[in-house]
Amino acid sequence: MYEPGFDAYKHHIATYGPQDKFGYKDFIPMFKAERYDPAAWAELFKKAGAKYVVPVAEHHDGFAMYESGLSDWTAAKMGPHRDLIGDLAKAVRSAGLHFGLSSHRVEHNFFLGVGRAIPSDVNDPQYAAFYGPAHHWLTNKQGTPLDNDFTYVSSAWANDWLARGAELVDKYHPDIVYFDWWIGQASIRPNLIRFAAFYYNSSQKYSNHAGVINYKDYAMQEHAGVLDIERGQLGDLRPLPWQTDTSVGNKSWGYIKDETFKSPEFVVHQLIDIVSKNGNLLLNIGPRSDGTIPDEVQRVLLDVGAWLSLNGDAIYGTRPWKVYGEGPTKVAAGSFHDVDTTNYTSEDFRFTTKGDVLYAIGLAWPTKQDVIIRSLAPAAGTEPVQSVALLGSDARPQFQQRADGLHVQLPSEAPSKYAYVLRLTFGGTSR
């Protein structure tokens, strides 16, 4: 809305007027969350099979969704006039789920800088507490940002970032703290170290387990936090735990009209692939400004939850096997590769383990009932398979280990949509 050349910029002027008369701040009164029901949200998330919930405490825009003593620009003092985060924390924990928080404030340092390049309210000193510091972005004649140095952060602002992070920890005792990209910058890193020490020590007081910090790229050392891959995955198994964060919506992290959504099949397949590589999936949804969650989003979540209700033993509390999977279909490694176009075949399997049980997850139901799991060929050094069960089914598949792999005879119908799970035991460990 502050960048010439974008459709949103043109739409804003046509609908609300020029940005120096009506700016981002003027949308706040429209944000009322009048139908926000945290208990209903928590119930939905639990039905979806979620184990932890991580709402956005503050995004790049600098508007806090919680009761803050460090800012007047909060949902508790404007708009909804409600501590949205605090209310959700109570509901989520009452539902037996872990509660975390995400903070994207580190990028607010420069995020609204495009508003400096045009006549806008971002330049008005009376709104500096909301928009600032908003470093000026250099743009070409088409309004496209040029190479900019966003790394400068004043010590005062870096200390404010630290104070706000500490406030979140003190008020809400999150099990997880999710940070966006910029925490690895040299000007922030000293305070990141201070925050990590404070948070990890505090989490020992507030709960019986250590807290988790999610970081991106190279912002933290590997053993200091949990790596997060934005809208993407890893191509192979990673010995250390990691996480993918992505959204049900393909175009936006928030609510927009004419959004397109990932299919539940894609989400289930993505979850399976991630877990087989020692990862977790943090799945974002975009609620409306009235606090309701769109029906299309709810349908995706509930379909994923239905699959997990039958097959969750192969996901929850599992660990990776010696290989993550087999088959011809590979995912693109790295961030921003989560387009809903992956077509798995009946030869594609992903593996997880729990104790002495191996789960082989088939990503497509075969047209013929005989499937071969090649990683379980005797030559691969695998123990003899003792039993094979199909989760969600009373059928007991016939199986035989041959030189080319484990042959399994499946029933005529799949017990669940999207993917099926074979539960395998070995040697004398049949259960």
C-alpha cells in the first residue's frame, strides 16, 4: 500500500485516499475481532491434530496482539481492546496443547521504510512510536527497492527489541519462541544471546521442560535452537530436529479475498515427508479481522486431523529411521518450495520409528494390491520382518521378504485417504 506500482497501492488510493491522509494506522479501528472465540480456536486446532500452537504476538507492522507495557499500539488498547494472545494462551493450555509465540518485530526496524519514499503518514513524527524507525528504502523509478542495507540497528532499538521479547516470556511463559530472519544480524546478535539465556533459564522455572527457540538460516548455532525452513523442506534426513513453517493459504499468511488453499492431501504428504526427516510442521492459518476462521481453512484442518486420528501413531513421538524414505519422488530442498504440485506414486514410502516398531507410510494407494518396500530387502541388512499391520484396518496383510524387498499384499480398499501406514515389527518382537 506504500509502494507505487503495486495493485494494492492503487487500490488504497482509490478506496481510502492518499497515504498521507489515510495510512496503515487508520485500519486499526476496523480490526475488532468481535467474533473471536479462543476456546473454539483451541478445539479446532486439537481436532486438526496439532500439539502446539504459536500465534503471532507481533508482526513486522509493529502492532502488538497482546497487553504490553512497552507500547500503546496494541490490541489491548486499540481495535479489539482485548489481550488476544493472553486469551488464546489460556484456551490452548486448557485444551492440553503447548503454547508458543512468534515475534517478527526484529524486521519492523526497516519494514515500513517504503513509506518514507512517498508522502505518507509514516513520515509524521506523531506516529513515530508505531512506524519507527522505518529506514528509508531506495527505489528505482518504477518503485522497486534497490540493494538496501537493512542491517543498521541503533542500540536503543536493539534494547527495545530485547525488552519486548523478555516481556513476552515474563507474561505468557511460552513453550516455544519463533523468530523471523533478521535476528542473526550483527547489530541484534548480542541481544539475541541475552534473550536466549534469559528465556532458557526462565523456561526451567515455568515448566518441567526446556523452551524452544526457532530460528532461520544461520541466525543461531545448530545446538542453540531449532532450525526453521520457511515455506519449504529439507531434501534429506537431518540428525538434529528442525521445523517447516508454511501456510494453508498459498498467497498470504493472513486473510485475503480470492485466496487459494493447499489441499489436505498436500498438507498430509508434506507432514509425512518432514517427520520422516526428523522435522515438525508448523502450519499457519489466516483468520478474518472479526476473529473467525474461514470455512475453507477449517475443512483442510479437519481433514488433516481425520487422517492423523487413524495414523497418528506413525507421526507423534516418532524418530527417523536409517533412511527417510524411498521412491522416485523427491521434494525441492530449501525455503519457498511448497507449491501444491507434488505427485507421489505407489512406489514412494516414508519411514518413521518408535521403539522397536518401524512405520512404512505409503504416499499413494497402488492400483495393484502388491507393493514392494525395497529398503527392507534382506541384502539391506534388515532383520526378518515378524509382522505387518495396516493402521485403521482389521486386515492382516500377507507379506514376504524377497531379494528385491518386502512384498506386502494390501486389501482392496485403503483405510484412509491421502496415505496409508504399515506397522512393522522384526525378529521376535511381534506385538
